[in-house]
Amino acid sequence: MPELPEVETITRDLNKTVKGLKITGIWTDWKKIIKNQSYEKFVKQAKNKKILGAKRRGKYILINLEKNKTIIIHQKISGHLLYGKWKIINGEIKSLIKGPLKDDPQNRFIRFIFYLNNKKQLGLCDLRRFAKILLINTDKINELKEIKELGPEPITKNFTFKKFKEALKNRKGKIKSILMNQKIIAGIGNIYSDEILWKAKIHPLKLVEKIKDKELKEIYKAIREILPKAIKEKGDSFQDYRRLSGELGNFQYKQKVYQRTGEKCFRNDNGIIKRIKVGGRSAHFCPKCQKNK
């Protein structure tokens, strides 16, 4: 699932490509992707609206439109937005733009298209059909359950160590699960919780209530270092995620533990990366430098 760095990358690219354009039409082969109203009502409210810009909240993309409307997109497990041009040929959607939009098989599952007044399109690619789209009045965004329940943003200036400690105060459970809980901290998922804990030398099963202040500082420092670094690398394309251009991100080449089961630890401590289950999710760690003590 695209996490904070991937969603932030797409949001920044949206502001470079579609900001100021107008939505002239909408197509989908999957009307159920619209979750808070009928597809027909969604089209009526979004069509012929100018795009004012895009923002991110947690793993959600917020596309602000004129006349107090905002489209909210959660890409879920395999979804990613693409900016290009497509045509339906013999029932199949074909990219009219050469390169990764046409050649990368991960970009061929177009489920939803916004037609734009510059003759291009904003498409949502989603192999598994888990993504969701909502439309709400802009001034009501913070009242929406999905947004209201999100924890603080970990890459903002006001996310201090003090605020991080407050977010974890009175929490109980395994640190891996705590970091991935969107109500505690917004945007961190499976990839970056593994990378953060490796950087901080903390075992994913360690109970948060047993983590010392010194260790918390290391986790905080790792959050503040790894997430911006992943954004700079345009996200992680180890699996389905692609950039708005259809290109790969680069952070998968920088990973230290995620999906490296059986490989040597980069710390050269003779550790071999192991994979375990934590709360139904995979966790990758080095048993040598991430001891549960």
C-alpha cells in the first residue's frame, strides 16, 4: 500500500501537472469505487470544476476543486494515480503515451479516469479494486471520520519529539503495530515501520511501554530521517506503486530490511534478516542489532 512518501510524491506531482486544469468528464468501469454517494451524483458535482490544488493527509490524497468541493482518494493496496492519455480500444484501455504508462504491466489496470481540458487525463490504476474515492464539501473535510481520526503528521515542523512522546503516551502494544496505527501517527505503514525500527535498532515486537526515553529518541530521529529521504527518492516501487508519470520510485534500492529476508544485515554484524508476523503483517528485522530486550 502506498504510504506517506508515495502519497506525498503523487500529491506534489499533481500540483505540478493538473493544478489549474478543469475536469471535463469522468469515466469508470467500477462505479462502486465512489463510497459516500452515487456515481451519478459524484459526476454532477465534480464535472466542469477547476482543480485548485492537491494536499495529503496521512495516506489520503485531497484534490481541492472550486466551489467548495474536494475529491478524496485512498489508493489502498495496489492503487496509484497516473497522468497520461488513454483510449478504449475493443473494450481494453490502451495508453496513447509511450514509455512506462504503456509498457509497465503495473500501469495497465485503469479503473477511473478524469478527463481534463488540456486533452490529457488523470487515471486511477488499481489491480485489486480496493481503492476508494469520496467527494465532500471542502469546509467539512475535518469532520469526515476517515480524516478526523488520523494522528499527527510526522514530517511537519510541529511534530517535535515532545509531540511524538505524547502520541505514544499510555499506549500499549508492539512498537511495530503502534507505528502503523493511523490514529496514533498518520502515514507510516509496513515498509517504513520496518526501516525506521532497523535504523533505531529496536525489535518490532518490543512493547512500547517498555521502550526507554533514549530509545524513543532514536525512533523519532529515524522517522524524521527516513520519511523525507523516501520522499526525495520519489517513493518505494518494490510492489505496485508508481509515480504519476508511471515511472518507478527509487527507495526500494535504499531499503535496509524490508523484503530482505535471508540476506545479510547492512551493518555487517553477521546478522541475517528475519521475517515474522506482527498483528497479521510482516515485519523484517536483524536479530543481531534489533534485540528484544
